[in-house]
Amino acid sequence: MLKRQLLSAILILAICIPLFAQAEQYGTPVNIDVAKRAAAAAVAEAKKNNFTMAIAIVDPNGTLVYFEKMDNTQNGSAAVAVDKARSAALFKRPTKAFQDTLAAGGEGLRILALQGAVANAEAIQIQVHLTRDTRP
């Protein structure tokens, strides 16, 4: 009986350990305050240039943290903004990299087979590096 319980515990651990490893992020987590500040900066830049846009902020795993759509922005931009933000985060590169590869043709057409890759020039990956103030 004890052998069976020990074997069961080992099997459960063997199954669970890879699940915990998948949850690791490859960047600083993005909290709501940081996301709102980033979106506010994007809105200010858009207004300065007389643009209307949808702004999506995702964490390093591509999970949506914050979304904002400016007045008079076309409806289709909402989903596109989220897709572009996820693409930049998950593939760790601006979506323009996919656009350029796709535009080159030939083997670059493989980009079309990458699930979640968006070939559009506007989405960029912004990495957040938070430091703790250690001054006395």
C-alpha cells in the first residue's frame, strides 16, 4: 500500500513540475499602474500627431493587462491592437520584423504559418525594467 502511495505521489510530481515551469515569464511582469502610464504616453503621442488609435498593453506572456480605445477609432482596431501587442510580446520582436520577412517573399512566406504572428509595422515590444530604490 505504501509503495502504491509513494508511486502515486511521484507520478503527480512528475506531471505537475512541467506545469509550473510553463508559467515562468521572460520579462518583468506588467502591473496595471505601469500599463496605464504606458497607455497614457501612447495616447498623448497619438493626440500630438492627430491620430486615433486603440492601445493594448500585454504582459510578457501576452496576457492583456490594459486596453484603451480613443474616440472615433475604427472598430476593427480594437482586436488588431490586442493581436499586435500579443505578437510583439510572445515573439519578442516588433511586428515590423514579420512584415519585412513576409514582404521579402520566398521563404519569408513561412510567417503566414506562425500562429499569433502579426505582420504589421506598428506594434513594438517595450520591456519594463523596474529597479528598487535602495537609498537610505
